[in-house]
Amino acid sequence: MILENHTGRIGFQLTPVVIFILFLLVPQQVMAVADADVRAIKAARQGMIAVVSYMPSRADIFPPVKTKEKRILSRAQRQTALLTWKRFMDQVLALDLFAGNYAQEYENTEGETKKQAFDLFYGAFVAQYLYAMDFISLAENNPALHIVFNEPVPEIGLPENTYADLKFRFLNVMRGAEFARLHLIYAYYSGDRQPLLAEEIGADSQAIWKAGQGRGPQMTLENAMQIVQDTGFTAWFPLQKQVSEMMGDTKVWRPGKTLISKKQISDMIKSLEPGDVLLERREWYLSNIGMPGFWPHVALYIGTPAQRKEYFDTAEVKQWLQGLGHENASLEEYLQAVYPEAYRLSEAKQNDAGQVRVIEAKGEGVIFTSLEYSAGADSVAAIRPRLSKVAKARAIIRAFHYSGRPYDFNFDFLTDAELVCTELVYKAYESSKDIKGLHLPVATIVGREVTPANYFAKLFDEEFTTHSRQFDFVLFYDADEREQKAFAADADAFRQSWKRPKWHILVKDTEDGGN
């Protein structure tokens, strides 16, 4: 298996997540990537734990005991419940993808590689099983949630009645029988080596046995092995199974390749202005699973020093800088004087030979990078805040102020010590008493007040026909997986993009007959 570690495309998640993409299954290389895959499965497991740990804190939505009557949820409660459900199902999907890939790996390999594939499959299996039971146990106390959770969630490709399907899948006698036989295989394999995910598997399987008082079907190891070989490991949700299979093919088709061309990035530069907001998406990355909606990442376009010098050479910007105590200073002179280290980094040569034009928050923190790197994606859009040049100059100054700060894996908008990608843009454009900024929507997800990247596109769509709209359309390059290229699309297409399932390419191919 070749696994590309890509921590840079983090747009929004609620637990510490190491971002990985699985490109191509090559059995001989499982040893080399096992640690990375273990961390990814642990991250998805931790995401489920975060959800079920959060739910008791909202007793108004998830009461500690079963209520006899359906409670009418307020709009805010309903939104919180739905976002909690979406977050949980994102983790189920993430573990489905791992389990599906490693179930196939187990069937097609032998020796140590086979054992490792089983460990990774089984680690995903028991985490799903345990925390799905925990989630259902808490959700069942409020009958109103049956309606909320059974509604379709197109953002993550979940059809109607998914909650009913979840209950059938995990509260099924066959699931208990499956767990029993897989546990026997795990015990057999771990006898002559240190298994992967041993601590997590031990804790989860013990909790499952305790929940059932240890009364699983009694099977011999031989029967357990034969049943697994005959029937396969588990049953996936239909869409998830298709996603898993399709991802395997796509990894083969274009490992390391993105659909935005160099020519298109060059054309973008001609259209962009300092202060523009970039939305970016890279297909087939597992990082997309844990992020709500189609767009997972945003960045701030700051341009080059020469571009900023020309763009901000206005009387109002100079007057504003004078008010900050910098007489006759330009924006560039101000940045050099106040943030010398950040300015030095903003002028550093990039590995891809492009000039720094972007600042963004990603896995390694708030960094400067080139447009060639940042926009090296499959879909990219740019929107322009309808604000004064003073507001945009202030946004760039604030972004320089945050340069070098670590990525906020706790996703806490209340602190400035660490930031996520949307938080960088949110705080750069936050209004003050003297300068108008952006008013961006915030959602409460598992107790965190956050602005998902997809909300930027949603806000653009909702405000597009109003006099108070906050953004103008600049550009949109949309991915065409079938043609293996990106193409220029218009504002109307961009307005619809936020509504797409995160696996919209797969869904589109399915609707078109899969041809």
C-alpha cells in the first residue's frame, strides 16, 4: 500500500486528526505504512469518542433516560442534533473505508501482511461496533431524534432512513456473532507477535464483551475462519461500499495528480486581488470525510509584495496607517517594521518555484505558500469581500500577525494561540468598531463554535441576490473526474457547489449509469 501523508489540507474537524490519503494497495509495503494507518484509524475512533462524550452535556437533546413523548426541538436544538449526527456518521464512513480496504487486503495476501491487514480491519470494526452502540443508546432516549436522524443528509451522501439502517446494522444478532468469530481470529493471530492497535482493540472488545455479558455465539476457530472466508467481513452501507471500491480505483488512476493545471493557476493570478478568499477541494483524500460539506479548506490570497504595493497605494490606506503611528508608511513598510520575521518568511523561495501569494492554516500551522501549491487541487473557487481596501489591508496585517502559530487541533475559535484554516480568515476579517469586516455564520458542532469552510460558499449563495451580499464572484474551476481535468465554471455553478455530497463525483457517476 502506498499512502500519501497529506496533513496540509485540513479545513475543519473536531478532534485531533492526522490526515491521510490511500492511493494504491501494494501488499509488500504494508509494513512501511502501518504506523500511519494506525494513527488514521485512531483519529476516526477518537472522533466517535468525542461525539458520544459530548452528547450527555446536551441533556435537552440527548436526555439521560428515555422520555415517553416526543420533544419538539427548537431550531437551534435541531441544528445541534443534526450536526452531531453528521459528525458521528463521518467517522463511521471513515472507518468503513479503512475496513473495506483492509478486508480486501486480507483476502488477497498471505503471511505477515495478512495479519497486519486483519489488525487494521478489526480495529476499525470494533471501534464502529462499540461506539455505534453507545451513540444509539443515547439517541434512543429522545424519540424525536428518530425523525431528525432518518432525514437524508446529502452533504455526506446519507440517504433517508440512515439511522434506522444504523440500528439494524449494529443492533443485529449477526453483528454479535461476527464480532465473536473475528475476536477468535484476532486472538489467534496475536499469539506470535505484537498486534497493531492492540490497546484500542483490547479496550473496545472488552467493553463489547462486558455489554453483552460475554454471551457470544460459541464457535471453533476453524468455523470462524471458514465463515469469514465464505461470507466476507461485514456489510457496508450501499453508498459507502461503492465509495470504498471507487476510491481504490481512483488511487490507481492518479496518485499525486491534481486536476487544476499550471495554466489555470497562471490564469488565476491574473484575476486575483489581495484579500480574496480561496476555497479548495482535493478529491479522494480521507481528510474530506471529517469535514462537513463539499468545500473542506479555505485560504487567504495576499499577493506578492509588488502586487500589494500597487493595490494598497491609496490615500485612505496611507491615512489609516498614519493613524496606527506609521507616518508616510506603505503597507509593505508597515509589515516589514512590525512583523520582520513573518515578512522574511513571506519572501522565502518556495520549493515549487512559485512566489508566496497565499497564507493559510494547515497541519503544520499558519504558513505562507505559493498559489501553485495552495491551488494545486481539483476544484478551486475565489470570492472577493465587498469591503474597503483598508479592511483588506487590516486582514492581511492580522494574517501576518498569526503567521507561525500552530494548527488548532482542538478547533477552539475562542483562543488565538492556535488556528484552523477558517478561523484564520474569520479573525482576519472580523469587524471592529471603526472598520467594517465580514459577518460569517457560525455553527455549534459537538460543543465547538466554528465556521466550516463550506459555509463560505453557502453564505455566498444565500446572499447572492441581496443588496447586502458580502462577496463578489471571482472564479471557479470545477473538477471533471471523468475527463481528468478541471474546467472554468460560472457563479451559478459555484452557488450550487456547497449543496453537493462530499462524494459528489461518485454520486454523479452512479446517476449517469457509472459510465
